[in-house]
Amino acid sequence: MRHVAIRVGRAALAAGLLFGGGTAQAASAEKGKEAFIKYGCFQCHGTVGQGAQRESGGRVLYNTQMPVEAFIGYVRSTNRQMPPYSEKILSDADLADMYAYLQSLPKPPDYKSIPLLNQ
């Protein structure tokens, strides 16, 4: 139960934060999906944040345990495996929307629950 409460709390934080003007507005998963595609994030991270299989591919992003503030900070500075995105390219609102989109994605089923994989 504690994990559910933490996850719900993080999702609420992501949904409630918009970093601009000092006012909190709800982040939009729908707008986040549009921005994720528009800015090419899907090219390395997959259309649903599943990551890429190739060596130079992006990391898995769906179901991230990273707080929204850390997510935004990472996108701004990165670890040099991807280009940093300044506020001129992606606003904090865009990133909060992307985070809401990534948090809205369902976790894939456990492989043990897929009959074909258990034969």
C-alpha cells in the first residue's frame, strides 16, 4: 500500500506542477505526448518511453521514479548522452507535461502473466 501511495503522490505532484509565473496549473499528459513526439524524444526513448534496444538508444522513461524536478534538471543539463534542452527549446511547462505523459503510461504486464512466454 505504501508504494501505491508514493506513486499516487508523485503523479499528483507531476500533474499539479507547472513551473512558471509562480502559479500551479495542471500538467497535461495529452500535451506532453504531443511535445514528446514534436521534439523527437520518441526517436531515442520510444513512443511510449520504452527505451531503445540499440547501444546508442535512450533510457526507459515510463514509470520513472525520478521526481519531476529532477526530470526537468536532467533534461536541462543531461549526462552528455543526449543534448541538453534549454528553456528556449522546451519550457518547464512542456517538460511538466511530458512528465505527466510518462507517468500516465501503464506499466507493461509481468512476463509471468503472458501464457506464451511461460510455455
